[in-house]
Amino acid sequence: MITGEVNTDLEASISILVCGSDGAEQQISAVIDTGFTGFLTLPAALVSNLNLEWVIVENAMLGDGHIYSFDVYRAIVIWDGSRREVEVTVTETAPLIGMAMLLGHALQIEAVIGGRVHIEPLPSV
């Protein structure tokens, strides 16, 4: 189970550990964004500090309807106590958790400042 809370900007956020290829680690706070279909976004400076492995450039349509190109890297995150390899999209926003990361999990949010955020695996089908 992963827990977090709703911050004063009414964003559901959680903390996760991101690991680089050379053993560097960084605990981050990330906002859950159900409109983002990827795994995780991180700013370029953090990607560089963690020495993440570059994978590809991908195009994505954002909420404004325009298509943008983004560098994608590979990282390991500690997700619900287990190591998980994920794709990291570089953006200059606060870190975001997307729907690919939440796939196979139930998300519950108490939508009040300080409310509980709860993520747990769904039972196998």
C-alpha cells in the first residue's frame, strides 16, 4: 500500500524513491495526474543528477491540443515496496505520477486539504 495526502493546492501527492543506473537515489514528492498516460515525469536537473539512461524522444499531445517532443529515460522506482523499472518523461514541472504507474491499482483520494491518498494493488483477475 502507498499513502500520501492532498496538499494545500488540492493536489493528491505521494512520495517515492527514484533510483539511477549508478546507484544514486532521490526521494521525491509527486502529484498524481490522471490526465497523464505515462509513468512518471521529472525535471531535467533531477534526471541528470540521477544519471538516468536515455531511451527515446516521444511526441505527446498536451491539454492545449499542441504536440510536443519529450525525452524519455529509464529509472527504477520503489513502488509499494518493490523495485519497478519505469519510463521517465522529462518536463519542467513538478514530478507527476501518471496512469501507467497506477495501472493495476486502486486509487482513493479524500478530496480535502490534508486528506488521505491511498494506492493499493487490485486483486489478480
